[in-house]
Amino acid sequence: MPIREENRETAKVIIVAACVVFAVLLVISLVVGLVSLASASSRKNKLQRQLNELNLLVERKDADLQYYMSDEYVQRIAREYLDMQGDGEITFIGK
């Protein structure tokens, strides 16, 4: 049973239309993917900057903590706020 010329033309139009729709969907998918990738990259850079800032803050706080745990800090606080003196020290009180 041979295919009529009309049916061939209709089939060609349907195939071409399907290919065009498929190509448009591929382009839209590509654009959405690129936008999503750019957004994710931007967010990653922002989070990396925040991480670097927080790491610097942690380093500073760790240094502060080490100082607060040192004998030097304890002695300074004892002298300044508790009016204490170290071994072998003589307290001078002015008039």
C-alpha cells in the first residue's frame, strides 16, 4: 500500500515541527542551565569569602583565648583589679 503524496508532505511537516520544538526545548534547557550555573558560581564565591572571613575571626579569637589562658594575663588582672602583688614584690603606695 503506497503512501500518498499528501501524507508524505504532512509527515514531513510534522517531523520538521517536532525537530524545531525539540531544538527550542534544548536551547531553553541550555539557557536555564547556564543561568543556574552562574548563580551557583556566584553563591559559591560569596560563601568562600564568608568562610575566609570566619577563619580569620577564629584565628584572632584563638590567639585571644591563648592570651587569656596565659600566666601573664592572670597576673595583670590580679594586679590591676584585685590589688594583688607577686612573690618578692614590694607595693609602693604614694601620698
